[in-house]
Amino acid sequence: MSQFSSGSSRTVAVIGAGPYGLSVAAHLRATGLAVRAFGDPMYSWRDTMPVGMNLKSTPDASNISAPTAGYRLDDYCRTNGGTAPSGHDRVPVDLFVRYGQWFQQQAVPFLERENVRSVRQNIGGGFRLELDGGEAFDAAAVVVASGLTGFAHIPGMLRTVLGADGPSPDGPLSHTSQHRDMAALAGRSVIVVGAGQSALEGAALLHEAGAQVELVARTPHVRFGAAPAYGLRWQPESPMGAAWSLWTMARYPQSFRALPVQARLQLVKRVLGPSGAWWLRARADGVFPVHTGQSLRGIRREGDKVVLITEDRDSRATREHTADHVLSATGYRVDLSAVPFLAPELRGRIARVGGFPELDAGMAASVPGLWFTGLPAAASFGPFMRFVCGTDFASTRIAEAVRARLA
């Protein structure tokens, strides 16, 4: 039997316990608001990122924002007797997970490790939330910070080979988010589809684990970031590299909203788009076969094998690639219909732009009292909302907007 509690009409609910959820919960609580935060801390980073992966961002761009000092990555390392990565050192995903869990314990000890089953809009204003445990309560504001959950993208062409069970590491095709340990595919032949960081690093990890790998990409070239440059540079340094465009978007995300809609969507798609980190070049370039400029034309099963059919964009020649498994490293696409806890009628009231929620200057959606942070905010505030370094702007902006609304 469900337990119902009216809660406070001024309660703010934060859904999600990754970097963005933990950060905004800490900032909101610091304003004096009544905050309830829900989720499994660092779940996506802990359970859907492969062992051995490194963050694409530098150590300085991998800090989860807090309202006070003492919660940076180097603070965690110093507190726990470890050596903090610095400069252009790599940040291993397991280190980042431990840091995030420590951040939660220190800055968001009030986190409730429960899943939110549904969020509905109340007729008189505010929202009714129901938890998996049966409790229901009212909140004046809701911040959606559920990260990448539900947004894994697999092209429709590849989906035709899937059975009723969908993508699976044990089936013919899977998504990179379904692999915690690439060693499970050791000794098998794998076709990796994609050209971004997850594709290149996934292929490298598979190769290093003993799999037979080939990579298929639609881009004309596989790109890697520039190695760190020292000394005088004519372009300023941003969290993701030295460039005036990156520096501007990282420094002034609020200005991104002033751009035309189509320009915003194109920038979100292309800036920091498919490419590998500079340190991946030695592990991928020339190490395993890479087929670029390939358009998907079909996929089929042949016994226990998978055959991927592609067409070269220049020569128009078709080619068949045969392997035991196809790994779709095709990233994530924001689709609010894939957010399971948003009630259909609530989802239908959210204005969108290219699938993303359209957000105002305070990162609020068109539904009063509803905020989005992280990846869903990228179409309004720029591509840096896809990375940890965006937590400072987003959490500060949302905390100020929510406090002003509930004042």
C-alpha cells in the first residue's frame, strides 16, 4: 500500500545522482531550500563506462561544482592520500567514480537512494512525485538531472538485426553503454561503428583485451585532438582544448541562447564532435583496420555471424564486413520520451528544440517549476553541458533561479 506525504510546498526534488545531479543538489541546499535528491550515486559512470576508460577532459575540467571550496578532484586525492592528476594527465574513470561517490558523501549526504517512478504536474501548481518504494509527495520544483539514461542511440539501420530482446552484449549487436568490461569480448571478432571518443577508445580497449577489431565510420577521416602545447599560444585554453570558439562557449554559455535555433543545433552536433583524445592516437591509429567514409546500407545475420554492409561515399563501392558482434559506438541523443519518470501529459507540455527541451535564461523548461541540467541543456547553453566542467555554470544558474521562484 502506498504511503502518501504531502511534503513541503517549497520542496525541491532533484532526480539523478551523477555529477550534475549531485552538484545542483549541493548548490540548492546551500541556498536554504528544502531539497530531496534521488538516485544511485555515479551509477552511469560506475556501471556503463568500460573498465580502463579515461575521461576526455583534463583534471581541471573534471571537478564537480560545489557551493564552497574543498570538493575538487585534487581535494579528494589529497584527503585520501593519493596523487592528484594535474595538467594534461589522464583521469581514469574508476578514480572519477570514487571522487563522485566521495563528493556525494561530503556535499550531498541527504541523497535518497531510491528511484523516482513518476512525476506529474498538479492542477494547482507544483508536482506530485511517486517513488519506487511507494511514497508520494508534492514538490514546488523539480530538477531533472538524470544524465544519459535512456538516451543511448543506435541507428535504425543497425536495429533491424535485433531480436525481441533488443541490443545486448550477448546478442549480435550492443551499445557501448552496455559494456562494463570489454574483456568479455576477448577472442571474438568485433565491428565497432563510430568515430568518436567512445568508438576509438572502445576499439582500443577491445584490441588490448584480445579481440579482433575493425572500425567503420561514416566520417571521411578519424580525428584526434592536438597534443598539449606549451609556451606561448595565440589561442586561449579552454577545458577541452585551445581555441577561441571553445573558450567563448565555455566562458559565456549564457550567450549561446542568443544564436538562431539551427545554428545552436549544428554547433551542439559539430563542436567537440566525433574525435578521439590526443593520447588515443598511439593506441588506435594504424593499430587495427579503420574504414572511413562508409555509409550503412544493411545488416544481416548469417548463422552466428553478423554481416554489416557499407557503401564507400567516394567510389560507391559496397563492402561486407563479417564479425561475431557489432558494437554501436554512436553516442547519445536527447529524447524526452525516453525519460521514463516524466508522465506523458507532462512531457507533452514541454516546448522542445530539435528534441531538446527549450530552456529559459535560468535553465527552466516551459512548464513552470521544471528545470533540466546536463546533456538536455546543451541545445540552449552549448556543448559544454555535455561535460563535467559545465556543472559550475548550470548548478549556480539553477540554484539562483529556483530560489528566486520560491522566494
